[in-house]
Amino acid sequence: MVAAALLTHPKLDTLLRQLSASAIEATPEHWQQIIARVRFDRPRQELQYELSCPAFPAETTMTPSPEMQFTGHALRELFTAHGEIFFGCTLTMTLGEDRQWKNEVDLDEA
């Protein structure tokens, strides 16, 4: 379980918002729901990314933008600095009727 001190760290919120913004920027405008997955591949010692939209599964991409890569590495560094392992996260962003994105975040536990 991720330590409470890290979960309430202001930099975590900032980085998750940056990751969300870069995912929105990197995806087609017609996507109204974006699922951004970042996973730490232990054997390869690297982060892997996936951007998908349930309505357009054929448009899924595994190629992150440079901003997503930068933010993913910053998340990993933040966790490491607090003695935690960043296993990954899933951000689900849904475009509301008010044209504002609503975000949900799930941090991977292992």
C-alpha cells in the first residue's frame, strides 16, 4: 500500500494532472474518454504506456508523447524518493457535457 504521506504529497497531484493533460493533448479530438495506463516493466526496468478509447479500440497507441514520458519518469522518481515503488497507474478521463474533463486515478499496488 502506498504511504499516506505520498498520497497527500502536492507534487503527486501536480504530476497526475500533468499526465492527464499530456494524454489529452496526445489523443485524437474525437475521443471523449481516454484511458491512459502507465506500467513499470520490472524485467526491462522501463515504463510502458498505453492510450486507448473504449469507443475506438483500433486507435489504441503504445507510443507516449515526450511530455507523458517526462511525467511518467517524474512520478517514478517521486515514489523512489519516498521509499516506494511506482508500479504504475491508470487515469480515466471523460469529457463531460460541459466540455470539461473529469479524471479518475488508480495507482497500481503491485
